[in-house]
Amino acid sequence: MRQHLILGRAGGVRVGLHCSAAVVVPLLAVTLSGLVLPHAVAGRHEALYWLAGTAMAALFFASLLAHGVAQALAARRAGLRVRSITVWFLGAIVECDDDAPDPRTELAISVAGPLAGLAAAAAFLAASWFVPAPRLTAAALTWTAAANAVLVAVNLLPGAPLDGGRVLRAALWWRWHDRARAERAAIRAGRLLGLALIVAGLACLLVWAPAAGLWLAVTGWVLASAAYAEEVARARRARLGALRVRDVMTRVTGAADVAPAHLTVHDFVSSVAAKTDRTAFPVLAGPTPVGYVTLDLLAAVPSARRTRTRIAEVRRALPADRVVHPAERATRLLNLRSLPRAGKTRDGLVAVVAEAGKVVGMVTTADIDRALGRTPDRPSGPSPALERAR
């Protein structure tokens, strides 16, 4: 699932928000503060409703994040490398560099999130019963407990990418002894479930409760969209499954393929970039990769400054997880699509490093597209970006 907003890293894992969470959590705060709490506990000052509603929305978001953290810990306990946690309005999606080795591991990771949700619901409910607090606070805690319980129930519906879909995949994998077939079935179930929720939501919107119907329809649309995205990602993984990084990368064979950090933009363009059809280059400080630069980044430097601006000043940082080994599976390169894109060519970059620390190749989004059969081979002739950089 795509991360539209990066929150940071925790334990080396990238944590981010899907747009659904970024929209729903603030909307939830407004709904709770303006409608739910004033109806549940009347007669309080408006500021108290807003304080309680905002706190409830924050606790709900924390519950979504805890869902992902629990699954990430379960995956790490099973020996998998966790790549990212993406929070969306129905929980969190944990992506790993490795697949679960067996159905039992898949099941253990799948149920970790719902178990965390049940624990949160029990904790909030116990606090509302046994902790002395004003009625408004008790109502807020009770609602948060109920929201977590509902979240668990929804997440256990049998369709990808919900946890119930992963449980279904584990069960079918165990029954059929075919992970790919089980994954396809879980994705189809997710798309059908999303469509059913959309239809139910529209019916409810028209004939019964408009607010509930709208939520159902939106939930179904997001679920169906997420299931489709997972189907596309599965197809890409299948295309790259037999390949290694060395099969996809553009090889670096000498000084003409890299950007020394100490060179000026003018010297680099005239002596290196003008003699190749590449649009992106790893930036080296000595033998060490310290970032990357694209032709569009170079073209953005004003002409009058190119003779005194060094490559090190315009480079983009190269995160540690973008430095990979040529023998690694090419499916890891699909992560490159979540990099911030640089310039009009929308190139991201991974430096490929051999055991001795020498850069032997690089991968751009265009390389991945070619490996997937989505774009033709490199075009001949001068690049428009190069013309702008000159």
C-alpha cells in the first residue's frame, strides 16, 4: 500500500500514512467533537468536547499504529525483514522483504494485529469502568473501546488486504499447498467484499441511514482499491520473481557512469553526462556512494552558477536501504517506486554495491519498468534533460 505521508523510521522500519488515514482521523475528530460527544454527554463547554474528541481521534490513530507494530514484531520474531508499516483507516499494512515461509507463520503475523486491537479495546473499556473520571472522559474511553472492537471485527472480514484476508490466504495455502493460488483467491475475495460494501452502503444511503451508508460505501471503495493495488503488486513480484538485482541494474563500468562529488555541475555535464544516455548517476566521494543526481537536478541549477556549484551540493541523499547487493532478489527493487521522485524524469535510484564496497551498478524506475516489460529499451538520441543541463 502506498505511503502518501512519511512519518519517520522506527527500528529501521519506514512508517507512513495512507491518504485514507490522513483524511479519516481529522474527520473523526470533528465528528466526535461536534456530534457524538455532545449527544452522549450534554451540557459541557464546547472546548471540552473538542479536547475530548481530538484526544479520542489521537487514541484511535495510536490503535491503528499499534496494530501495525504488533504485526511487525510478529514478522521479525519469525525472522522476516520488515520494510514498512503503512497506517490506513482500517488498521495498518506491514510489508516485508521476505515472504512468510509457511502457513503457520502467515497466520501468526495475521492475527497479531487483531489481538493488539482486542487488548486496546479491553484496556480502554476497563479504564472507563474502574478509573474515576468525569462522565465526558468515561464516554470518550467507552467510545474508543467500541471503535477498537469494531475495527477488529472489520479487519477479520475474509478479503485482502484485511487481516481476515491474510488468515484466508494462510488457510487456503495450508489446504492447497500453493501460496500463489491462495494469494490470488484472497485478493479476489477482497475485491468482491469491497464491491459488496459499496452496494450495501449505497442502499443504506438511499433508504435508511445516510451517514452510515456513506461510511460503508467509502470503506468498500478503499478496500476494493487496496485489493486491486495488491493484485498489481503480486503480478509485478511474479514478473521479477526469477530475477536478481544484477539482471535489472544498469551496470557501472567506469568513471563515465558515476558523478564524483567534487566536480562542478559544468565539468560533470561536459565531461561525463554529455557522453552517455543515462539520466541518473550515483554520486561518489572517493569509492563511497553518498547519494545520486539526475539530469533534471543539474538542469535546475542556474547557468551562471554551474561553474562554481559542485555535484555534492545538488545531490539527493541515498538512504541506507537503497544500497543493495547484486545477488539480492529483484523483487526488492519494487520498493523504489515509493521513493520521492526527482525532477521531470521522475527517476529514483538505488546504488548497487559489491562485497568490497565498489559501486557496480544502479537501478532507476525506468530500469524496473523495462524489467516488467512496461517500457521499451533506452531511447537513442540526446535527452531533453541533458539539453537543459548543458
